[in-house]
Amino acid sequence: MTIENKKGWISWFNPFKYGTDRWMYSLHRLTGIALGLYLIAHVWETSNILNGPITWNKIMVDLDYPFGQHFGPLILSLILIAAAYHALNGIRLTIVENGLMLPRPYRPEYPYKAKSTRGLNDVLKIVLGILMIITAAIGIIYIYTGVIV
Amino acid sequence: MQEVALKGFGEVVKTVTLRIRRYDPESGEPPKYVEYKVPVQMGMTVLDGILYVKEHLDHTVSARYSCRMGICGSCGMIINGRERLACQTQILELGKDLVKIDPMGNYGTVKDLVPDLTKLFRNHESVKPYVIRDEEEPKGEYLQTPEQRESYAMFTDCIMCGLCLSACPTNATDELYLGPQALAQAFRYISDNRDLGLNERLNVLDSKHGVWRCHFSGACSDVCPKGVDPALGIQLLRQLLTSNVFVKFEQKGAPKGPDRKSVTGVS
Ligand code: SF4
Ligand code: FES
């Protein structure tokens, strides 16, 4: 009898032994799930305003400092990095998944390095990576110092 | 000259352990790993290693192979965590003393390293991998320039080894997903200037488990042993479908077929 040998969802998070695109795919999934969970928590958090200003203020303080005063800003910074990555990589995917900035059919030559995951696609990754660092840096500076760069 | 090239050939360089996933359908026991010590010579491939085990250590180890030269596409397996052809992977090149060999994932396992490729062939068939024409009987040859032929030639190199489906993370959770192999072949025919079958293939491609399901993780193109770059085929197929969306596919039999020029650069 033939048995199942499905890799399952766990393989979404196994980028090892493949290329950069697979790493970015895994990160995209991970940040997507994190942002989804954050969104639910965020809606729940802000819905507490319905219970009056006293509850609201208490929730704000509790959430900011549940494990010491560094926890709130840290989580917020991580979410910010995740959001910047997810948004910018989403733009890259929108471009390349519509066949733009990809090579046209070519003649494969040994050792058969695929061109679709390299070339202009790599340039896009670098540009968006730089944008991501800038975006995240601006946000994190604001979170920690309140200064808008 | 020849002596230099052959120097060291045939000598045992070191002993490597092959850790093979065994599954015996008759015993009904879950798969388990069994280790075999194999003396490795220069140039010895993983397939040679498996055959050594079969000859000298355990006759019951099963694997599928035929050509031993990367042409038939029978010997796909997961070697040290990556999809590879066993006959194209030299043991010494892996640089490890332990080589872990698993059957391809996302397919059923028939026995040991033998995957059940029914899904691969079913998906391939479903995209109608042949030139579709309007007329009942051909009246002459269908002409093609060298450039037109070159514009899809790379996708004809597919040997149907199925490694790409095993590496694909979408296939890992969506059993019905067409997969990189079938989608790249769909593009190969749709972008062929002799073909008029876009409409006939559309209901399969433009479906929940079709071309839009790809997330471009590029793993298929990373592992493809023939450089087919199926991920490129899928993205270009999407471009072809979206750029033709205003050109009403219902004009069936329109002699020119879809606008290929914007996608392949050749009309
Ligand atoms: S596209 Fe490449 S990896 Fe996929 S079946 Fe064809 S030859 Fe194998
Ligand atoms: S045995 Fe034919 S491809 Fe490996």
C-alpha cells in the first residue's frame, strides 16, 4: 500500500537548501501570520475603549509594560519591521508575479542556475531591502524617542 | 594525458554512511531510517551508492532508475534535504560523511525511495500538453521561425522527474495544485505560435488550484536538474493571461491566438 508523504505546512518554513526567493517566501509567510495575529490583538486592545477611560488607561499601561518597560516598544518595533518587510516584498511579488522585470525565455546552460530568481529580481530585492531598512529605522526612532525623522 | 585524468579513479577514497528511509508496504510498519556503510570511489554517484547497497548489503532496498545519466527523470529523491537526481549527484561532491536519502515529498511512497508519480502525470495530462488546432485534418506543415521555436525551447527540456513538485511549498499543502511542471508545460504550448488551445486550457489554469496559486518561492527552479526554470514559465503564463484579458478569449479560433509578443518577445 502506498503511504502519504506530504511535506505539509511545516515546509513553508523550511527555506534551507533552496535559494533567496524561498527564504523571502518563508519570511513573507511568517510576517503575514504575525501581522494577522497582531491585527486581532490590536482590534481587541482598542475595543477596550468601550469600557470607559479607566479600563482603557489600565490596558494601555498593562500592555506596554507586562514584562518590564522594554516589552511594549520592542514588540511594536518588531511588528513595524514585519510590516515593512511584508509590504515591500508584496510590491516585489506583485511586479515579478506579473512577469515584469523577469528574463524572457532563454537557453539553459550548465550548471543551470535559474535566471528568474536572479538578475533584475535580485536588484529589486536589494532596492526594497534598503527601503525596508529606512522605513523601519524611521519608525523605530519614533517609537523610542518620539522624534519624527 | 589520459593517465592524468584517470589518476585515482577506482580507488576507495573514504567510507560514507547512507541513511536511507525504508518503507515496506507489506509489513505495514511506518517508515524508518536504516544506515549502510558504502566505500566511495571518485565519481561515484548517490545512485551508484544505492546500487552498491543493493548488491552487497541489502537486496531489498528499492529505488527507481533507468538511464543513469540524467535523461529519463526516474531517480529523483531528496538527498541531504534537497531534491536532486541520484544519478547526477556525486557522493564526494556533497562533502559529507553522512548522506541522508528520502523519497520525494508531496507524493505517496510506494516502497523505500519509490514515489507514486500519478499526480505528476495526471496534472501534466490535464493541461493538454500538445499543439491544439482548429482544423480537423492538417492541410500542411505548420511553419515556425527559429526565433519562434527558441521562445519556448527551454521548457521542452523538462524530463518529468517531478523534483519541482517535491520542492514546491504550495504543493505541500494543496493536493490538487497543478504544480510547476504542468504549469510550465502549459506555457510551453500556449506560447507556441502553432497552438490555438488557450481557451481549452483556461478552465484548468484559471482555477482555484491553477496558475494563481503559485507564490513564487522559486524552489522549483532551484532544484530543476535541467534548467527548465518552471517558475519563470508560471510568471510568464500569468503575464500572458493578464495581458490578454481584454482581448476576449471567446474569440475562439481567432487565427492569431493570444498576444505572445509582449510576453516572449516573439509573436
Ligand atoms: S520542470 Fe524540471 S524539476 Fe520539474 S519535472 Fe521538469 S525537469 Fe523535473
Ligand atoms: S536514472 Fe535516469 S535520470 Fe537518473
